[in-house]
Amino acid sequence: MGLFLLLRRNHIKGSPATPLKASTLIHLVLPYIRNSPLNPLFIPRNATRRLLRKNLDSISGLLLDVGCGEREFDEVLAQRATAIIGLEYPPSREAQGQPGAKPEVYGDAMRLPFADESFDTVACICVLEHVPEPAALLAECRRVVKPGGHLLVAVPLCDRVHCAPYDFYRYTPYGLRHLAAKAGLEARAIDSVTGTWANVGAKISLYLLYSLMFTKAERYADRKARWWTLPVGVPLCCMVQLFFLLLDWLHRDDRDPDQYLLIARRPAE
């Protein structure tokens, strides 16, 4: 109900039959619920933050965040990085509905606009599935990271089609190891971001978000938000996520996660 009143206070025009842009709704509401179970994306986002914290010893010095989006992982990365340079590809802002993206640099991840061995660490979170040649992207990341430096790469195993039409792949641990080796990287660890139960809860929550609270459209930027559904939809997403997180805690199975996190290293030369 608080979110409903928030929207009313912001003078959103139109009747309940007139949806507003999904990106507008996110811009107004997400800052208040980003790190809470009220966020329909809480399960995968929170689990990614937890795994990044677990691997803080792989982060050091100057860090490049490839596909930084709205910088939601900066708080974790900054615990060990001395500085963070965010890179984003301009058309992805429209495709992903990210008007709040705040990169330091706009550029193509397939041709990173940086000199060789410029960074101590590279993060590439939920980006690899959106490029047609993932091995080439990893090779570019290897080029700009210093020998002995680390890459942190989060990729989906079970995720709905998103950012269409730029959504190409899903990854298993074996595929990740193959791609890392092909790019000249050592795969140090591959961790499940969620367990099976949490994955199920995330899928139900996303179903409620994209089928109840948002209208259907191929491109994210074309979706509209049914803001009058928030008093029901947001608490329902919260309850679903908390319930399945409890099940995941009681009986975790890492073989069917939502995502994997790869920690890779450029060999010291």
C-alpha cells in the first residue's frame, strides 16, 4: 500500500486503464525496495551480492565493470576495489529500460576502449548471455586485465528471455570452463548463485512481475506497468520469495541454480 501511495504522491496521470512505462515505475519505486524482498528480483540480485562478498579476495585495485547498468553491485565491489570504471553499451539502456545507468565510459564490450593490462580486476555480471561471441568478450577482458588479475563473471543457467533480441545463451559449469580456457583464462571456481528452491521462487516472482504488473512486449522498453496491481503484486512477490528462500535454506540443491558465478584468473606471465 505504501508503494501505491508513493505513486499517487508523484502525480502519475491516467486512469487505472492507462498503463505507464515500466521504466517509469522502476525509476520511482526501485530505490525504496532495491535490497528488500519487496523487489521481485530480490532472490537473484541478493544471491549475487552474497557470492561477490564470499569472493572479495579475488577483487583488488582498479576494477572494470563491463555492462555496469545501474551500478547495483558497486557497494560490494568497492569493498576491495580502489576505484571502479563502469562501461555500458548505449543501445542497451533502451533495450533494458535502464534510464538510470551511470557508466564512466560508453563502448562496445567486444572491443573494449582500453589499453592492454589496464585493470587489476574485471567484473562481467549478467552480460555474457547478451553477446553472440562470448569467447571473444572473455578474450577482450583477458586483454585488459593484468597478469595475475581476476575476472568475476555471472551468467544465467535458468532465466527467461530478456533484453530481446539480444539474448543468446545459457551456461553450465562445463561450458564456462570451456569458454574460460578458450580465452586463455584459468577457471578458479564456479559457484551456484542460488539453489533449486530459490530458483523456483525467483521464477514465480518474475512471472508475477511480467504477467501481472507489466504488460507483455518483446522489448523491455515497450512494456507498460499496471500500477494499480502493486498493492497485491508486490506483497505477493515478497511472500513467494521469502517462502522459497526458507525452503532453499532447509534443503539446498546447487545443481539447478538460477545463475553461476565464475572466478577466473589471467595466468601470471
